[in-house]
Amino acid sequence: MRDLHQLPKAHLHLHFTGSMRHETLLELAERDQVVLPDSLVEDWPPRLSAADEKGWFRFQRLYDVARSVLRTEDDVRRLVREAAEDDVADGGRWLEIQVDPSGYAARFGGATAFTDLVLDAVAQASRETGLGIGVLVAANRTRHPLDARTLARLAAQYAGRGVVGFGLSNDERRGTTADFAAAFRIAGRADLLLAPHGGELRGPEHARTCLDELHADRLGHGVRIAEDPALLERVAADGVTLEVCPVSNVALGVYSDLTSVPLPTLLEGGAQVALGADDPLLFGSRLAGQYATMRAAHDLDDATLAELARMSLRGSRAPSDVRERALADIEAWLAAPDRDR
């Protein structure tokens, strides 16, 4: 049982506000006298389910409350720095953090100003922690597709300057996915990685739509592709990486328990899988915890866990030197003695 915190890995599915430490949320809320619901205080982590739209609304409300405690530039810098520190503690070598600038624009001088702030905070955190960090700009599918085009143009302006990809988040049961195709074409022309959410709250048919209409390079979640053998074969052949977040899948009611998360089916089908924490603030589990829960739930050996780590790096936009050094260190981790021997 080698220490999973020492296993080098990339983190490809982490939302901005959702990366916040719980103690930071409490501290910032107390500072500004923000009243938090009990589910974010005494009853944390909250009991969640998104089996229906009402359940998702409750989840989104908690996220919005958490976002409201970010009031100053120093708050943003602190969030990014702490997220980086937590990933380093979990063995992270590369992080791609996802943010919708329009959700913070009103408080921070507009979407462009907020993007500048985030990228500066990312650069600072990277210097301080040694963790490589890229940013994915994500549109909100509950808003008009024209808003997504605006964000895609914004992301394209920062391509090569810290922004590495473009996504589409929020409840995938809302809106019409094909309506966002124009935004993804804009991002694709800028050579940004395309990573919409799909195949979690909706099944494999929506994952197929993300591939056909948005030309996804990666799928946020994508776990329910396991239900469609033909689609799984296609995803494996095309090398599409699935950003699987086991703890959040269970918390949101997609699966009843961790043993039901079909990671073995995805791996046996040849899919590239990168485990992610999604929103640790709401689900109570960070990056290394995803590896630990899947090890326990499916009795995964260290060779399989090492391959999951390799796939996370291969599916990333990490620079080649970061990737190659981490891959070499994975081999060293695997070659080290098992601590139970």
C-alpha cells in the first residue's frame, strides 16, 4: 500500500470556488458577517443530491453562498494559493483550475479584470509552491449561448498566457448543448483544449452530443459512458480523457455508493481516465482522496493507480518537461518498496 499522497499526478477537474478550504470559508464569512447555512458550518460536508432540478438548485445555492465570501483581491490570491498547496500535498504536479469569470465580474471590475487577477494569482501560487497551473475558462450552460461566445473570445485572448482550455459547466440537463457549438469553435481556433461537462447527470447520449457537437477533447465527468459499450469503444479509440470525480458522483446521487462508480468498466474498455475532486469544499474530499476511495472500493493495485496518474498527465496541457519529469517520478514511486512488505 504505497502512499497515494506521494504518487505524482495531474488534477484536471477542479472548480474555482469549490477548491476553497472549509476553514477559509468560515474565516472569510465571519470577517464580513456572511450568514452561512448550517450545511456549510456544523453539518459540513453537506448532504447533497442532484437527482432532480430541485436538488441541483440546493447544490448551486450552496456554491453561490460560498462564492459570495470572496470580496477582495487578497481573497482570490489566498484561494488559489491554498488550492495549489493542497494539490502539492496530494502529490499534484499540474493543476487545471476551472473558472467562469462572469460569475465574479460584478465584484471585481468585469470579466477581463477578474481573469487578469486569477492569472496573476495563479502565476504567484505556482512560483510559491512549485506546482504548474493552467486555467480553464468555463461558460455556464444555464446562461445564453451568446454569453458563452463572449467567454470563448476572452479565453482565446489569453491562450498561451495561462489559459489552456475552455469548458461548459453547471447542470447538464439545462439548455441545449448544440447551441454552444459556436463558442467551442472560437475556442478551438485558438488551440484551447475543449472540456465540456457531460455524461454524469445525463447519460451517455449527452456525452455523445458533447463529442459530436462541441468536439470535446476531454469530458468533465463522462463516467456514464460505461453504460454504452459502443461509445466507450469510440472514446477509447479517440483518446478522449474522462475527468471522473467519484466522491462527487456519489454525493450528487449519480451512484448509490463508491463501489458502484464504474471505474473498472471504463478502464477495461480502454478509456483514458483522470480522477478529480470537482468541488472539495462541498464534497469534503480532495485529489488524493479520489485515488484512495477507488483503491478501497475496487481493490485497485498500485500498478493500476500509477496508470491512472499517468493518464491524468497525458490528458493535461502540462508542458512537456513537467509531464516527463512527473512520469519518471511515477515509475520511481512504483519501483519503491510496498510499505506493507
